[in-house]
Amino acid sequence: MSSKLIRGCVYLSAAVTFASLLFILLYIFINGLPHLNSDILSWKFTTDNQSLIPSLITTFIVLGLTLLIATPIGVFTGFYLVEYAKRGNKVVEVIRMATDTLAAIPSIVYGLFGMLFFVTFLGFQYSVAAGVLTSVIMVLPLIIRSTEEALMAVNDSLREASFGLGAGKLRTIFRVVLPVAMPGILSGVILASGRVIGETAALMYTLGTSSNLPSGLFSSGRTLALHMYVLSNEGIHVNESFATGVVLIIFVLIVNGLSTFLSNKLAKGTK
Amino acid sequence: MSKISIKDMNLWYGDFQALHGVSLEIPQNEITAFIGPSGCGKSTLIKSLNRMNDLVEGCRIEGDILLDGKDIYKSNTNVNTLRKDVGMVFQQPNPFPMSIYNNIAYGPRTHGVKDKKELDEIVEKSLRDAAIWDEVKDDLNKNALSISGGQQQRICIARALAVQPEVLLMDEPTSALDPISTAKIEELVTELKEKYTIVMVTHNMQQASRVSDHTAFFFNGYIIESGDTRKMFTNPKKKQTEDYISGRFG
Amino acid sequence: MKAKRLEGVMQGVFLFSALISVLSIILIIIFMFAGGVPFMMEYGIVDFLFGDRWSPSNTPSSFGILPMILGSIFVTIGAVVIGVPIGILTAVFMAEFCPPKLYKILKPATNLMAAIPSIVYGFFALQLIVPIMRNFSGGTGMNMLTAMILLGIMILPTVIGLSESSLRSVPRSYYTGSMALGATHERTVMKVIMPAAKSGIISSVILGVGRAIGETMAVVLIAGNQPIIPQSITSGVRTLTTNIVLEMAYAAGEHREALIATGVVLFVFILMINGLFMMIKRKESKA
């Protein structure tokens, strides 16, 4: 193979990749922005306006609750794996295998499980509670992984210095290790947010697809992504779908920007 | 007769000037050693001789380096051919993660040799020249990373020989090896000078005095002194050279 | 004393948190299998897996998921054929050809690509690829090829991410070693760097396969969803994932159990793929 041919293929592939991304973004924005009007942003959903505001609020509710539960569990798991467990420990291996497997399970299987366990077995019905708990399990591996990586990047000399001053393990973790690892952990939490915001398959049969704002933990609702699915599946509200897509992408852009910013900060902090 | 002439060469990495007005003649079929403390410019110069410095961002060179009278930094120089003619062995043995055979055959294949029989011959000859044929001839399909460090380094020498270079650059080739492997490589190097012009960077003064015919002493980016090895080690002209070879600094 | 007790309590809390993942995966396995396996046994595993008729509302109803299994496999193969070469070469670009300034933009761009919700990808394909396909091949435009193209794009960030990091972890001495022999940058990358990163690149492909096979919401909008073994690349296709999503809303009794059993089959596929992935990873960390 000649060098020029190889170079050509490599450049072409990269061009295809990034052109598709750019194209998708532009296509959604150009078609969606003009329809992001007062109708679709009205306070209450009607079949006329197809407002996305209730779904937007529901998204925040589901996201907030999910993070509230998943963050401590995920971060604590990271603490255990990095700061407490000894290398080659069987428990660690089991936990790691569990998180790796959780990370590989497709959304739809989470959806089915959530439906079988939370919705039916525990009798939650289609509800915020069932949706949130399903999402919690789904995002756990993301938070665990990034916590682990962030903790491992913290220089051991910091820990030793803290122990050397007579600080206990707990104090060392919370006062010395955690602040340094914080940007990395946060960027994992933010990635998890992205996953929840974009999720459809896992929520469809747990949170349900009710178009109104949920009235409580045990009432159904729909997130933005679900809203977009319902709209595009019906096929009659194309413009509204585009507009919802724009809002979703803006969300994802914010979430990703934050996450990139924080991981750069972490990279600088541990150097 | 000079194989390589370096004439009044300056080299910068970004704003940092690593070599100042370096001039040196490297004679054919002899061994020239570069010695000096860390960061003195000896590795920088050896990497300029086959333009490996091109890979370093912000590297800028002034002056001439002539190989057989031709300037290697001329814009029409084919870098790949240059590197074929001026082979290089590195400090850390760096065999590719493939079989011993493929390691040796990699260079010839790169330069267009396809014939299986011809490749077989080149592989055997290179391994013989690198004095490792007897140790590996039954394991040619073994991964090159699975043999010992000393053997790996001789594989790397064989790999460099396989493209039939005229000059062999060795950047501290034994600093990562044990004494026995080092002795083998030194012995090999003295044999190789029959066919090749050898330039060797070394930290080890004894090695320079044992192996080389000529020595150049570097300090802070300048060549302080250069000349016949025996003369320089017994009767250095400059104070700094004397201090260094008698172990007072560096 | 008090501090010591707190240390002990918190260590317990951390361990407990860590065990939640284990508990979750056990619950998932139990509930999925308990929900699906009895039906498979009753209906007959062979009839279920290899039956080519899926007609839940007929009497008597039949629940053969062979069309969906094949659908998933075909669509995944197509996605791999389209996405993997582009993805790997893009990773090569990112690791070996990309100027640092451009990299600062492109790296976040690949992350963004991974984060765009499935539904947005699906909707995009529905609005754009489907009409193009309709002109090009006739019919509705919702077919296997459409799904392959979309999934090919969707697995790109997965393939790129892992391939790039494994290319970057190849020791730089291999690179200099090859360049010193007079090889060109391109030849060095193709003949030395890529083979050295092989296992990481293979892992990235496996993860991509996992992503393609598990994708649901993007596919459901554009694949046509006919539960028939596709006859050509422009036939409509239904996958395991879409089978579940399409019918779960109204399924009851046996039908519902058959859908859960479909989920079990998908789950087993994923476990196998993941097992393969872990095996390669383990082998790599040993070497």
C-alpha cells in the first residue's frame, strides 16, 4: 500500500465521521429552531400545542432524583474499590464484574427489568419512582468507573502525607483525596446525566409516557427524549419533534461541555 | 577518510539551543564515540545524523551535515532512503511486537523486498552478523518480546543491519543491559566496523575507551574536544575533558 | 473511640454501596430469566428460537423469533461493515495524523457523538435517510440498509474511543524503531502501531457490536419492523430489541411472556459479547 493511499483513507474516514456529526447537528438545528416557538413552550400540554415544557420539567425531576440516589452509591463504591479493598480481593473482582456487566446491558433490557421488578413485582405502576430506580442502576457503572479513575489518579504521596499527620482513613478520603478527585467524579456524574436525559428505551415501560406533569412519585410522566419518541412515532408532529430534538441536543452540548471542562481541570490538578 | 562531516552546526528545540557550532569528522569503517554528561547534546547530534530529529516538534537546524559529501538536510533528500543508509539502534531494545523473523524482515519489506527466498537469506545473514543466529535460529517464529533484553538488543542490531546500512548509529546501546550482554554487544560492535561506520553514544567511559577509535567529548551543547580515543584518554588537551574522564563530574 | 467506630461504620456503608451493583445484576438476571424462561420451556426452546413465524394475535398464536434473531445479526453485521473501518481509521487519524489544535475540537466532538440520544439519531434517519432510501430502492425506505447505515454511524464513537486509546498506549519506541529503518509515517502506523494495538481495537469492535445489537429506539423508527426473515438488503427488518418495544404496550399473557423471553435472548447475546470482551481485556492485562 502506498503512503498516499493510506493517508487518503485515513483522512476520508475522519471526514466522513465528523461530517456526519456536523450534518446531524445542523439538520436538526436548521429544521428545529424555527419551531421552537411560544406554542411548544407553553406551560401546559395540549394535543394542539404539543408543549415540551411538562416533559422538560419531568426530565429535571427524573434526572435530579436519579443523581441524588446514584451519586452517593456510585462514589461510595468507588471509595470501597480504590481506598479499602485489597488488590486481588475476590469481592472486588465480583463487584468489578458486576459493574462491567451492568455497563454492557442495553437500555431495553433495563426497561424490561424495571417493568418486571419495580412496576409489577413491587407494584409501583408506571411511575417516577420506577423510572428513577431503573435509571439509577443504569448509570451506576458510569459513576463508579469515573470515581475509580479519578481516585486512582490521585497521587499516593498525598494519602501518605495525610496518614503521616495522624489523620484517619475517613478524614484522608474526604479531606484530601476527594477534593483532588472531585472534577473527575463530577464529570462522571455529568456523563450519567447525559445518559438519563437521552434515555428512552429504559424509561418507556417504567416511567410510562403520560403527557402531563407527574403529580407525585408514583405517578407517570414522560421525559423529553420519550416525548420526542412519541411525537416522531406518531409522525404527525414532525416540526415539534425537530424542536424537541433541538432542546435535547442543547442539553447534551451543555452536559458534554461541562464534562470536558471538568476532566481537563482534573488532568491539570493531578499533574 | 570521512564518511560524515558535520560543519558548524547549530540546533534548537524551540527557543532552547541544544547544539552550538558543532563541527566533526566521522571516519569510515571506524568507531566514533560521543561522550559527555546527560543533556550535553550527544544524543541530539546522533539523532541529527539520520534526521530522527525531524520527528521532534520545534526542532530547527543550521549548518551542514554531509554524508559521502552530500548534504542530508537538503530539501530534495529522501528521508526514508537516508534512514535506510544510516541505521539506528536505541538505548532501550525496541523490537516490534511480532516474530523475530518479521522484525528482521520488516525493514527489507519496507524498502520493497518481497521475494520469500531473498528475505530468508537477509534474515539469516543479518542475524549471523549480529551474532545471534545460533541462539534464535530454531525460534524465528517466536515473539521477539519473549527473549531476554540482551538478545532483544542484538535482534534490534540485526534489524538495523537487514536494510544494509552504511552507517550504524547506536544511542547508548548497552545502558539497559547486564554486564554479560554488554560485553557481547561490545564484541559485536568491534566486529561490525569491518563493514560499517559506527557512531556510538555512551555514558560509560570505559566502554568508549575499550571500543572506540575516535571520541568526541560534549559539554553543554559544545564539542569540547575530539580526536583519537587513546590520545584523548591518556592525554586530554582540555581541563574539562580531563575532569570528566577522571570522573570529577557528570 | 468515637472516631474509630465511625471509621468502621463508614467502611460498612462503602462496602454496602459497592454490593448494590452486585445485587442489581443478580436481580436483573433472576427477574429476566424467571420472566422469560418458563415461557420458552413451555413453548419449546427450539420452536421459540428457530420458529420463523411471529403472529401473536393469530389463533393459535405462534412465537418464533428466528426472524428477529436474524434481523439483529444482519443489521449488526451491516453496521460493523460500515462503521468499523471508518471508526478505526478515524481513530488512526485522531491518534497519529491529527494536528493538536484540531484535536482539541475533534475529541469533544467524538464524545458528543456518543452522547447524542438514540432517539435523535433515529429521528434524523427517519427524516433524511428514509426518504433518500425510498427514492433509491422504492418501498417505504424503512429497511435493513437504512438501519445498517444509521447503526454504522452510531457505533462510530464507541469504536473510535477505545481504538484511539489503545493506539495511543502503544510504546513510542515502536514508532521510532520503524522510522529509523526508513519506513514512512503511514507504513509505520499501519504495519507496526496498528498490529501492536490489535487487541484494543478488537475490543472496540466487540463493544460496537454490543451497542449495535442493543440499540432500540433509533432502529424502531426506521427499520420497517416486519417480523419476517428479510429477503434482501432493502427488505424491512425487525430486531430483538424492536420486537419488545413495539408490542410491549399492548401485550398480555403469553404474548407478554414471549416478549420478555425475547429480552432474555437479547440479554444472553449481550452477556456472551461481554464475556468475550472481558476475556480479551484479561488476556491483554496479563501480556
